[in-house]
Amino acid sequence: MKKHICIFVRSPIHAATCPSVFHAVRLLAQNGYAIDLVTTSDHRWRVPAFEGPDVRVLTLSSSVGREIFPGLSLLRYIILSLRACLGQSYHCFIGVDQDGLTAATVFSILKQAPVVYYSLEIRFSSPGSGLLQRLRKRLEKWCHKRASLTIIQDAARARLLLKENQVPDAQVANVPNSSAGPPPSFPKERYWNQKYGILIDRTILLHAGGIADYNCVLELARVAHTWPDNWVLVIHGFGDEAYINQVRQFADGQHVLLSLEMVSPEKLDYLIGSADIGIALYNSNFDPNITQMGLSSGKGFQYLRCGLPVIGSDLPGLHELLVDHGCGVLVSGAEQIESAALEILSKYDEYSSSAHRCYLDHGNFEQCFKRVLGHISQIKDRFRVENDIHL
């Protein structure tokens, strides 16, 4: 009989767009577990379909994802999760980010089963935080201390999270925010050329992912109008409607194209692979969750996977990933992208080959996830031993 695992991903954005969540579910199912993925509904996001009968997606009412009264909506998410899952026996619970961890811990206490914390974003407390933020951070710290395993993208981000949550002795598995399976071997696709009628001789620079201030997308769209006429910037992703409307002012169909139609994780290789250069800018004015991006850059790994050289922000983690492996150029702002792209285009094949090698060396999701699988296979026995000791 298959062991069941329940994964709580309250944010429909993460359930729909995060490659590491999608591939973690697939690998767990492929290794003999039955998975319940508990998320919320939102008309803007469609949770990917999973092959086979071993993955059940439980989509709760969209109102539990609203942030008007975050504390109440979190409570409602937990209550509806209890209604959906309480009758099932589980091997363990996995909580993605703060709210998922809270829900997983509630189930862990009720079901006397272990919990795993899967951290995608690090939330930092600050003196100016409101009461609700401080309470949620205290709750996260308490729940994190109960976790049997913490999954996070790299060692530097692990140190930040464990220090922030005051759990220095936590068991940690570092798993990059990348995709499973070998890199695509297909000939270069022309997804964007076919979709927008872009001439085949134009150079396509791609920003994929969040369309937001933390990714400097507005500055990127503005500066793209100064680039050579045979270059085109494609901005593909999701974001706040007000910010997207600002970006839309620069999407003239010639220098800048805006793509808001999301695709399934399986199709990302074709979408990404039809560009020439990937752009991964991050705003250095944000907290360390952004400035210490490192191996949590989903767009960065997707570019490298498809052999795209990367232009990235000059931040810790990205330097070691891109410059040290000869697969990208770092910039301090959008205005430097043109010179960085010219450098890449002058030795494109060399940069592209290095991108593939860098992905194989650092973005091997399946290899890194083996530690998670090994831990989860023994997690129930360890949990019983630990609880017997505490008793």
C-alpha cells in the first residue's frame, strides 16, 4: 500500500509556476508515494496537471487566498484543509513557505506525523513590521523548530533562514529551483518568432517570471527602446496588474513584446529555448530574499537548462553561478544590458556551451532531491524515536 504525503502550497502562484514544487511532486509520486497537493483557486493561475492517479490536487475556495484579512484567510485555509484531508492517514506533511508550514504543523500535531519545511521565499522580520507580520514570524519560528527537515535552494540561503528563524541545528537539504530531467536536446525552437511574427534574424532577449519591481522590469522595458533595431525584448510572466500596465506602455510590438499567457512546466523548455539570451535582474534595494538570490533563481536555471547565456544582476550567488562558469555577464543595472549582450553575442557558442555545463553541475534537481527522498523514506521512524525521547 502506498504511503501518502500531503503538501500544502497555499499560494496558487507557487503551485502553478514554481518548477521545484512541480518536480518535487512528480519525483515523490515516481518513487512510490501518493500525493495530496492542497492549494487555493485563482482564475489567473492554473495548477499543472500531473500524470497518473497518484497525485490528487485539492483546490480550496479562492477566498482563502485573499490578503484583505491575512490572519483570517490563513485560518480558513487550515479549516478547509482539515475538512479535505483529515480522514486520510499520512506518512508526513510538507509545508511550502510560511502558511504552508503552519498548515502542515497543525496536521502534524493532530496526526502525530512529521513535517518538512520547503522554503521558497525567506520572510524577514524588521523593527517596522506590523503586529500581524510579527505574529506570523513568531508562528513560523515555532513551526520551523518542529520540522524534521528543511528544504531550501542553497547553503547561503539556508544560513540566512536558519539564523532568521533561530533554528541553527536544523537538518537541511539544498535543492535548486530548477527542473527535473535532462536538458532539452531539440533543435532551437522558434516559439516567439511564430507567435509574434518576429523575423528569424532578430536577436531575442527574454525576461521570464515575475513582472515586478523586484525584477526591475519597468526599467528593462524602458531601456530596450535604445537597443539595436534587430534586437527584441520579450517579457513573459505574471504580476500585479497595476505594474503590468506601466510596463505595457513600452510594449510597442517592435522593441518590446509582452506575453502574459502562462504555459505548463512541460512547455517551458520550448518557450525559453526559442530566445537567444536570458535576463535575470534583481533589485538590490530589497531584502536578502532577493539580494541573496543564488540557486533560487528559477528563471536563471531555466535559461541555463536551454543553453541560454544569462545577463544577471551583480549579486552574491549569481556571480559564482554565472561568471565563474563562463555562462553569463553581470550588470549593475538595465542600462548595461546592451554592452553585456554584445559581449555574449561576440562569443555566443562558447557562452551557450558553458550554460549547459553549469546547469548540469548545479541545476541537477533529481540528484539533489535524492537526499530529500532518503530522509522522507525514514522520516516516520525518526519522528517516533524523537517523540519517545521527549516523552
